[in-house]
Amino acid sequence: MIVGSEITSIRSARVKAARQLARRSARQRSRLFLAEGPQAVREALARPGRAVTELFVTASGGSRYEEIAADAAADGVPVHAVSGEVMAELAQTVTPQGLLAVCRFVDLPLEKIFSEGTPRLVVLLANVRDPGNAGTVLRTADAAGADAVVFSDASVDPYNGKCVRASAGSLFHLPVVVGTPLGEAASALREAGIRVLAADGGARRELDELDAAGGLRRPTAWLFGNEAWGLPSDLLVLADEAIAVPIYGRAESLNLSAAAAVCLYASARAQGARRAARAGDSAAAG
Amino acid sequence: MIVGSEITSIRSARVKAARQLARRSARQRSRLFLAEGPQAVREALARPGRAVTELFVTASGGSRYEEIAADAAADGVPVHAVSGEVMAELAQTVTPQGLLAVCRFVDLPLEKIFSEGTPRLVVLLANVRDPGNAGTVLRTADAAGADAVVFSDASVDPYNGKCVRASAGSLFHLPVVVGTPLGEAASALREAGIRVLAADGGARRELDELDAAGGLRRPTAWLFGNEAWGLPSDLLVLADEAIAVPIYGRAESLNLSAAAAVCLYASARAQGARRAARAGDSAAAG
């Protein structure tokens, strides 16, 4: 199952090649990235289209997650045994979990997200620079049942190791679009009949008011900006409307991941209510 | 305004004494902690009861945030000029912002949170070990208008530097209780007529269902556990009910700060709706 003997040198050509993928330029050249830990590797292997090109395992990782390594080998993925030191070099985490996959990029062109009808819930990340924040929003979007997440050109690379980790496997779950200029993405979404709402703490209209007015039921793209920057006016003009998550206490603002969770779950709830109402309609009609 | 000349040695007694507060044991002995950056320092100074005992500023921090240093001096707080190197040593951040305060502990005994009537919305942190997560939940609780946050005895120290930073000033905004055994806190809350809801991804009852049934309108304490652990059964028995944030997509779970944001804003909305309904009642009666 395991190819060759244990790699113990961080200077091995294979390790060096994988280690390079910590750099964005190397990732973009090869369209490959690293996914660390059992959850990410499991999700990558479960994805159709052979997302995993190589798997590195330590002795303890290989015995602890034997079924993952076996699944990879059964799929024809080369599995390399590595020492703990080599894994530490590759994984860029304080406590690597003994499994690390080299994966093919999973992003799609923007137009693909419209190929199966109008998406109902989309996330558009504008200038989100912190990879942990971006990955957490991706995970929350997945949990809220979003149809796609668009990382616009000025946002962090979703294949950054911290973003992959924070997404907790969600990078492999839902359509992700990378590098589209923000204005282009907003136009395409709007042309597809999706309302673009900018989450902005300074907006006059509040989320609950929009929700009560039924404004969250239609297909929506939430535009989220960098926490520290908020949304500058040149981004706000790209949205149909700016909406604030209300602050009931004395905090100045919410952090990005908390604000995104509140907005996305409000949309999911409102759209779920719409689905239930539709089901009720057809029941009443039938 | 500034006391003495610039401190340039990290071996100065004053710097060493402050630096020790990075350790929990030193904080607990002195009941003092460090708050870094303009936002935290401003909030600490705004707090009644002289929370700040000393302020360290770099030349650039002192000129950039002149009004903060002036406010501190006007309040009789000793302001010490320090070199960039000394600030880096004290601040424990990659990019210190040139201002750092030594503050008195701000937590209250548990019974104090009942002193002004029954709190409507309380957060109870059980075994939350990651200081960034805990601080973000504290900030979200503040934003959602919670009345208090209880860090139970097995949770991270809220005075940990990362937690203080992630709270973005909220540590100084709302009543915080530290170190109460979890069972004792849950009992006291329940005796005060507050329903204790455990946020648990595995719970059978979902948040939206409880909300629709009116179950979020009454005074509520949300019990949140460590993300990695979830809530073990010995914690679940402390709650009146376990409630799941629904997962609409394929994510396995939400991270703690996203789940807390969804739960706390659902409560805030439901309780706000109750207040509005009451206001409507009295208008109708009048």
C-alpha cells in the first residue's frame, strides 16, 4: 500500500516539491495545494474527480487513520511514509495529525455556478485577507447550505494552508470560485437574478427589518469585506443594498465570521420558510 | 504627562513586572492583566473604577493616540514611554500598536449578575480552551446584548492576552464571571428562573423549531463547549435542554464562534420581538 521506504530527509526531492506548495506562486504554477489532517484528507478523497495526487503519512498517522490511507491506495493514490520531522516540515502546524495530501485545485469558473439553475445563496468575499477568517466563513457557508463561495481577486487564496484548515473540509464540499474581479462577479450574480447584499456594520437598514419585510427570501449573494476595513464606498456601490447586523450591546462591531454566521443563517431560515410555504401551497393546491 | 525617560531595556524592573503578567499565575497573584492596543486601552480607561494602573506607550503610539495617553494621565495613571523593542516584549503580538495598559481584573462574583433583576441573556462557557474562540464569543455576546458571560472553572482565562485581543474591548463592557464551577453556575442560573440551553450539534431539537415555538423568548443562558470536544454527557445534564444549530449543507459542524453568533442573535431577536410585542400591548391598553 505504501510506496517505497520511509522518507526521513526534509531534503528529499518529493518533500521539497510538496513543501513548495506552501507558497502561492508554486500553487498557482502547478494548480496543486496541501490539505492536512484526517478531516480534510477524507473529504478530498470523497470528492469525485480524483482531487488527491499524493498522500504523506507518518507511522502513527497511518495506523491511526488506517482506513483513510487504505482508501487512498485503493484509489491509486501514491502513499508515502514519512518521518515525524518530515511531516512537521510539510504540515506547517504546531501539532500535525500525521496525514497530508497533495490535492488538485477544486475551484470552478464563475459561470459554472449558474449551470444548474439560479443559486439561492452565494457568498462573495471582497478583500478578505485573513486566511483563518476566510476559511471559517467558507465552513459557515457550507453549514448554512450556500450554493457557492466566490473569493474575489483581492481576497486571500483559499488554498492557503490556514484557510484550508479553518474550512474544516468545506473547501471540498461546495463550489468555490477564485480570482474573479469583484465587480465582474457582482454583475454576473445580479444578471442571474440574485440580489447582492453587502454586510456592513454602518448600513442604515438592519437585517431583522429586511427579514421581516420578506427581503431575505429571494436568491441572495452576501458580500463580506475585510473586518478591519469594513466596506469602502467603491465596494458598496457593487451591492444592491447594504445591510447591518444590529449591535444590541456595546461592542463596536462583530468579527467577520460571527457577522457572516448571522447573515447566512438568517437567509437560510428565510429561504427555508419559503420552501416550507411553497410545500404548503402545493399541498393546499393538491 | 509621561513619567521619567524612555525605558529602553527589557530588563528594567517595571518591564519585567509587566511582562510577568503574560503568565496566568502572576496574573492571579496580582489580579492584574495586560490590554494591548488603542481599542482595549480606550475601553479600559472608559470603565468606571480606575481599571488601568499603568500605561506603556511608544513614541509613535503616544503621538498617534495622543488623546488616549492624555486621558490616562488626566486620570492619574502613570504613563511610561518605552522603546519599540520593549513594547514588542510586552505586547506578545506580531504588530504591537504602541499602547499597552496594565489593568485590574474586572470580573464579578456570580451573584452580582442577579443584582439588577433577572438577566435575560447569559453566556456560560464550559471547557472552552482556545483563547481566541473565547474572546470572539465574548465580543459576540456583547454585540448581541447579553447581560453577562460566565467563564466556568475549566475554561480559558479571559485575561489571557489572546482572549483580551479577540474580545476587542468587550471584556470591559459587560459583566464577566470567572472560575465558578460549571455545575454551580448552571444551578444558580436555573434558580434565578433562567433556562439553560446547551448548544450541541448532536441535539435532536433544532434552534429554529424552538424559536418558532416561542422557546427563545424567556430568559436564557446559552452553554457553549469546546469546539473539538462538543458537549459530553456530564455537561449536557446541567442544561434544561440541548439545542442544535441546523446544518443545511455538508459541513460536519460549525465552529464555536459561528454557532454562538447564530444562537445569541436568535435569542436577541426573539427577546426583542417580545419587547416589541409588550410595547404593542401597552400601546393597545393605553
